[in-house]
Amino acid sequence: MTPQNKGRLAGLFEALEGASSAVGQVVIGGKFIVPGAAAVTAANILARPQLVWSGFALGVLAVLFHLAWAVLFYELLKPVNRSVSRTALAVIVAGCAVQAVAALLYLAPLLVLESGGSLGPLTPPQLQALAYVFVRLNGAAFNLYLVLFGFWCLLTGWLIFRSTFLPRVLGALLALDGVGWMLYLHPPLATRLFMAIAVVSAVSEIPLQLWLLAFGVNAERWTEQARRAA
């Protein structure tokens, strides 16, 4: 596979992962999760189980798409700095593992509420509270994933900036994007700054995806930099 085709596939899988993760976790999740209201959230989940399964399926797909573009980015950027590329790959693989755990926790409230009779002498309010605990755990796991994704963006932005085969401005913007996502180390702060984080994310990630889809990478410069690295 040529560097150009790898770049285009990386852009495609990154776009698919971003869309499936956002729709499953944020859009669909927002339709049944009511913050601080365990009983209402439980009622919403039981009323629309197919929606929960759809969100879970999108979460699983997001993990698979994520692993695909993680490997492709590593293959593209290792001529710039192999050690940093390996570190970025390790970080995002760990992020994919956390993302997979978040997907399982996404489904757990529905399983708890539908299996109430097999969980012993738990009252309906207790089942609702237990389901809501899994909702909170899903949110915490997804926040941790965002931190790891932010660290990957920071490392990858530096690699793109140092490369000769992708525009430097894309690397600078991606590194800034990474700083924003890493604010989820302190979720209350990130929540207050979410609109700013979302704007920076759109300004950095969408142009990178479009560039990769349209142009891939400069194959001649990639080959030259790979030859120098070897």
C-alpha cells in the first residue's frame, strides 16, 4: 500500500471513528441519560432498549475504526521519529482499550434493569441506583479515553509538524486540540470549557481528515524522509 493510500485510509477511518463515537456516546446517550435523575434515566433506558443497543454497537465499531487508523498513523509517521511514533501508538491502543470498556459500561445499565429478578432482593429504586452507577462509570471511562486521545493528538501533532510530507499547520492545530482534550483530567473544568474544546477540535481534526482523504501524504517527500530515517 502506498503512503498516499495509507493516508487516505487513515483519514477515512478517523472520520468514521469520530462520527460513530460521537453519535453513540453523545447523541444517543443524551436521549436517555438525565444527569442526577436515576429513576428517570432508568425509565428512559427501559422504554428504548433498541436505542441503547444501537449506541453500544456504534461504540464497538468506533473501537475497531480507531485501531485501524492508529496503526495507519503509526506507519505513516514512524519515518519522522520512530520512538515518538511508538509511544503515540501505545497511548492510543491503551485509549482503545478504555474506549472498549466504556462501550461495555454503556450497555450495563440496560442489562441490570432487564435482569432485576436475577439480582436478588433488590428493590426497584436500588436497581435504578445501580444502573445509574454504571452510567456514571461509563462517563468516567469515556473521560479517561478523551485524556489518552488528547495525549495522542499532542504527540501526533508534533510528528506532523516535524514531517516534510504533511502541512505543518495541521500538526500545530492537532497538538492544540490534544491540550484541550487532556483537560478532561479535571472533568468539571473541561465541561465548563467544552464549547471552546469542541471548536478547537473541529478546526483541527476536520481539516486533517479532509486533507488526508483528498491528498493523502506527499509520497515523494515521505519516501525521502523514510530513506533518511533508515
